[in-house]
Amino acid sequence: MLGVGTAAALLAGTDCVCAQDKPDRPPWSQSSGGKPTKSPSPSGDPTGPPDVIIQTPLPEPEKPQQAQTPKGTIKVNVNLVNVLVSVVDEQKRPAPNLPVEAFRVLEEGKLQKIEFFEQETKWPLDIALMIDASLSAHMDIAFERAAANHFIQQVLRPEDRMSVFSFDESVTQRTTFTDKVNVLQEAVAKVPDGAGTSIYDAILLGSQSLAKRGGERRRVIVLVTDGGETTSNSDFESARRAALRGEVLLYTVLIRPVKNENGRNTAGEHALQTITETTGGAMFFPDAVQELSAIYDRIDAELRTQYRLGYYPSPRGPANSYRTIEVKVLPGYAARHRTSYLVQ
């Protein structure tokens, strides 16, 4: 066990892992408006018909909706901020069992007092598994579905829930949030081939669906895509704000059909990486579909070894403003976490 004095001394020169600056909105993501987006039927069937239409997602307004309360903002006191932190060692392996003295939290550059600490948070998971329907054009879709089914069976614990989404020109939620493994696996098997890729719409609608769940739960999107954003009505900033507002962890699995950058939509990849890092999630770049099972295993292992740090910000920022967060750990370790939050 590390002592307070030792940990503080080692931490003095530690650098934190920070997200990159957000890029300008790419030209191909300009909104054309008016395109409908699919949603599940409100009927009792958890798989739901995929052809029910709701209104197209629109860019997020500057002010947050007051009706929704992010889970990490309210606990015991309205000022409490919760930060989920994933820590890995120099071999990129999850690093559990670090003491509270191994961490420092800063908001807007000012050191904060850690009031609550969990080495392995007991908060249950809400997971949106989002599958790019256009992937079938350039990958072994049968193996991809087998890997997804393995992840579904492995990751869910009794209190956890998952929903399967697919996206192409529109976004379809194919199940309600459920713990029924067979229902989720059946939905994965029924994802049809699609054309177009609406990544920003997927992140926005997935984040909003997770935020509606409420309660003290971890909200996670696992996004499997080729990164070629082509058909969203939403833009980069709307998707990023929805993920931050919903306090969502984004794990992106980027399957690149073309290895050479000259033949890929790298602007879409860079935008995805920015959103992923801002939420505290991780991005994976498999060279072959056969690597998907190992990637899902890594995501599962990380979700089971997350730390939760809670603090009362001093000073508290003005309402409706975004505040930056830094978490520093001892040398030899790297931390990932959301890099900002919205003051309610």
C-alpha cells in the first residue's frame, strides 16, 4: 500500500492523458435535413420491428434539457462530480487495487479533494452495442456476429442491461435494454445489410437512449464501424455534446477495409477518435476480423476494473458551462477518463 506522502511526491511530475483538440466539422457531415431515423416499436416485443420511423435527430441546442439529470452529477449533493477512471500499466493491462493516494483530480487546473473512492465500481452497466450495417460489404460478417455474441454472453451481469442498434443511412434500435442474452444475440443475427454510414446520428441517439435510463449506472456505447461517415443529419459537435451530456463511455472498434490512408475517410476516423478520447473510452484498430474477440475481451476486462472518484468542485463552475477534468496517477500507469463535464 502506498503512503500518502510517497504517492504525492511521485505524482508531482506526472503528466495526465488528455484528449486531442476537437477538429472543425468535416465538410461531408453538413446536414441535409428532413431524413427520418428508425426506432423500435413501443410494443411488448423486445426485438421490435425495425421499420418504425421517428423524427430525424437535430443538432443539439446550446442549453441542456433540464428534464434529464446526468447520473454522475447527482449523488448525496447536487455538486458531486463522479469520474470513472480506467488505469493500465506499461503493458496496457488493467491495473486494479491502486489506493486513493495514487490519484489526483484537478478541475480547470485546480486540485480537488477526493471525497468518494471505489477501486472496482459496483455501478451496473447499460450498454448500447451499435453495429455498422455497411460492414457486411467488406468483412466476414459471420465472424463479426460470432464475436459480438461472445461479448454479449460474457459482459452481462445480473444487474446489467444491453440494447442492440444498427446504423446505415438511419439508426435502428433493435431491442429494448434487456439482460436476455438470446434476445440480444437474435437481434445481432438479424442486422440487415445496409448502405451509407450515419456515425454521428448513432452516437447522438445512442447517448440519448442511455441518458434516459437514469440512476447510478455506467453508460457505455460499443461502436463497431469502418469510420466512413457519409449520411448523418447530426454533426460532430452535436454527437460530442450528446456523449458528454449523457456521461457516456465510448469504445470504438474501427475496422478499416483499406489500410492505406489515401483510400480511407481519415477525417471521419480522426473525429471519432476525438469523441472517444473525450468520453474516456478507447479506440481499437483490428487488422483482421479475427481480432474482434480479443478486443471485446479487453473492453470487458476494463469495465470490470474501473475506479470511481467523486469530488465536490471548488470552485463550482457556472450553470450550463463545461469544465475540464484531469486525473493524474503514479508513474508507470496511464489513466483514461472523461475530460470535461456539464455543470447542471
